[in-house]
Amino acid sequence: MTAPRAWLIWTIGIFGYLVAVAQRTSFGVVGLEATERFQAGASAISFFTVLQLLVYAGLQIPVGLLVDRFGSRAMIAGGAVLMGLGQLQLAFADTVPGGVAGRVLVGAGDAMTFISVIRLVPLWFAPARVPLVTQLTGMSGQLGQLFSVIPFAYVLHLAGWTAAFLMLAGMSAAAVVLVLVLLQDVPPGTARPQSGQGLKATGVSLARAWAQPGTRLGLWSHFTIQFSGTVFAMTWGYPFLISGQGLDGGTVAALMALYVGAALAVGPFIGRFVSRHPLRRSTMVLLIAGGTAAAWAAVLALPGPAPLWLLAALVVVLAVGGPGSMIGFDFARTFNPAHRIGTATGIVNVGGFIAALVAIFLIGLVLDILYAAGFSGGILYGLDPFRIALSTQFVLLGSGAAAIIACRRKVRRQMAEQGIVVPPLRSALARQRRGILARRRQAARFED
């Protein structure tokens, strides 16, 4: 199951996910151009992404049920078809309703992709490798965002709106062909995990996945640490850095590339941490949430534009939230049987995108309110209004952290009933230090 064929299957799935991420994040690069093309304000521009994410989040549980029923191959190919149609629509749209229709199709196709790729991992790889390969999945897909930051943005500025979105539609067509020709749902000779048949069995599977406290812990973990980076990359990062912070396009592109590079770099470390310390996964999530809040506070509290090094630090911290949120899917995997992984993963994946669409909408709404009230001084995307609007994220970070702590208590009670006791972190660290000291003393005696 760890043979080269497994990696080939994974690579094909990753290409489909990479294409989906490129489609998902492409609108974050065109925020200023979209404002001009559609003659729209901040709320209307945010509505493009909000509705896209609403469709994405709303389809996660149905898609999870469908992938358990029909397999990853059909779902990834179908998702690529929808995304291609959406980008074709957007390429020629010149009104807000037309553009929104395209983003809805993109959101629907995107919703079918990630869960389907994640479901391949435990079916093709040995259990010990699953956490690391799951992290590699999230990391590799982020290369799609790098595509939207550099080649897509280059074509947009060189050849215009239509040509850039037609290029994305072509990527979707390539993904459809590769998936249908090369992808397999399970290794040869392996029976595909069967979910229950019928509407009643489907409802039972969904109810059991939700009733599992580990699934809800995964959902709130994803909710808390995934959304801020998504908000930054998909909608408000470019306007904030260019119009609010006064950076030039080349510097912003470099920061966005840093975002992708940092996510790629940190993913393996988080994967190894999860493999070696499975009882401390929620602690890692809470640390990332605290770091995100601290980074935003440092940038937004300054009276003027932030120095470039501080903006770079913010970008790196936000990037950590991407691979960090993958811990939520590890909760879904370890607390649910194989035939219910798709359903549980769908529930978890709702979290971050619900938080993201709420944050994107609130930020756009606050920007428009401040502009209409005269606070912005006639500059819709000024630094002062951005400082207030982006502060709405602290509410989501705080509520998500509180929900994680509450769900973690239920999970640990359940584990204690099964004989698995999670010691306090202080005790675990003290025990680790004692073990290190004992090994050092033993080594010193051996040298003597």
C-alpha cells in the first residue's frame, strides 16, 4: 500500500486538488479589478466569495455522503467539470449576477474535490503514514494558490480578464482527463468500503458521525485556525496590503508567495508532531489560534502602516493555519470507522469555510458602513477602516477556541472510559524532561 502506485494515485488526486485551490483563490487576486469591472462596492465584492464559500460549506456534508457512496474518482472529475464551467461563465461576465453565478459553480466543484482526495489517503497508505500524507496533501494543494498569485495574475495583467479565466477553465479540463484515465478509488484486489444504502442509513451515518465528540472537535479546530488565512488569501489580503498598507504589486506578490512557501515548509513538521504526539493535537490547534490572534493584534494596533518584516511575520503565521487545520481531519479519521470517513471529513470541512464566509462578509459590511458614515475619508480601502473591519476576526477566534476546549473535555472523558487517560501538559513535559535527563546520565556513565 506504500508502493509507487499509491504515490501515483495520490499525485493525480493532488493535481485535481491543486486545480481546485487555484480556482478557489483566483478571485482574491482580482479584487481591485473586479471592483472596477462590475462597478461594485466592498460588500458586493465580498458577496462573490461569501456565496462561493456558502455553496462550498453547504455541500460538504452531502459531498461526504456521496463520496462514501460513489468513490473519489467520480467526485473529483465531476468537481473539475463544474469549476471549468464556472470559470467560463466568469470569463465573459460583466455584471454582478453573472459573475456570482460563475463563482457559485466554482464553489460547488471545489466542494467535491478536497474531501474526495483526503478519502484516498487511508485507502492507499499504511496507517502510520496517513498523518504525514494528509499534511502533504494540504501542502501540495496550496501550490494552486501560488499559481493564482503568479501565473494567473501575470496573464490577468498582460492579456486581460477573459484570457486569465479561460486559462483556469483549461486547467479544469486537464484535471478531468487525468482523473478519469489514471485515478482509482482503491488498490487492486481491495473491496471499496461500503456505506449504508438508502436514505435512512445515510441519515444514521450522518447522525453517528456528528454524535462522535471527536468529529465535533475536528470541526471546531478547522473553524478556528483555517478561516483567517482563507480570508486573507481569497478576498481581503490584496486590498489590505496594496490600498491599506501602501505596498506595490511586486511586494504583495512576494508576500503571497511567502504565504504558500511557509505553508509548504511547516506542513511536514505538523504531520510529524501529530504522528508522534496524537494526544496533544488540540494543544497545537490552540497554540496556532493564539499565534494568529497575536499576529493580527500586532499589525492592527500600530497607528500607521506596519513595517514589512511584521507583515511578513503575519503572513507566515496565517500560513501555519492551513496545515494546522488539517489536524481537524485527523480527528475525523481516528474517531470514525473507514466507511464513515467521507461523512465525518465533510462535517469537519464545514467549519473553516463557514467561519471564512462570515468573516469575509463582516469585513466587507464594516468597510461599506464606515465609508457611508464618512469615517473612511472617501477611501473605501483605507488603513483605518481596514483596521476596524479586520478586528472582527477576533470574535471568531475567541468563540472557536472556547468551543475547542469544551469539545476536548468530552473527547477526553470518552477516552478515559476506554482506559486512555491524557495527563496534564505540565506532567507530560515534566516526564519528558526526566526521561531526557535519565538518558543523559546513562550516556555519561557509559562514556566513563
